[in-house]
Amino acid sequence: MSALANFYQNYYWLVWYLAAINAFAFFMYGWDKMSAGVEARRISEKTLLILALIGGSLGAAAGIKIFRHKTRKISFLLWFILIILLQLSILTVLIFGWPPASPSWTIAG
């Protein structure tokens, strides 16, 4: 069995959760962009950022890019980048462990 199939077998719920939350985040970014155009009730920036934080960052990034939404709001983009960096840090720790392994090389003195 391949590693990917083994991962899916053990963590199928995580795969489905991430697929659902990313699809939902993408939809919400599109909905907010559409609402901005017709001056309807908007989705708060806090809600959009929370969607990215709880696992919907790929869907949020796609929504930002495809709908050209929140691209001029620097404070929003900074928070979004911080969320991405946090998630990448967590992913790195999960993959490689903590504390990081010592390098096999040393600087000769």
C-alpha cells in the first residue's frame, strides 16, 4: 500500500475536513466579494481570517486570488500571511519533529 493510501486510511476524516473547510472558505470569500458589489450584508474580516486559521487557508488563498478579494487591504493580508506562516511552522514540526535535529556538520574552530 502506498504512503498516500496509508495516510488516507488512517486520517480520512482529516482529508474530508480539510476539503470541506477549504471549499467553504473559498465560497465565503466569493460570497463576500459579491456582497461588496451589491452593498449587501458583508462577512467580517475576522470570520474570513478564522476560516483560514482553522484549516481553510488554501481555499482562502484561492478566493483572494480568483475573486481579487481583500487584495488592497494590507492589514488583512498581513494577518493572512501570519496565519500561513503559523500553519507552515506547525506542519514543519509535525513532519520533522521538535526540537530540530542537530546538523551533522560542525564549524571547525
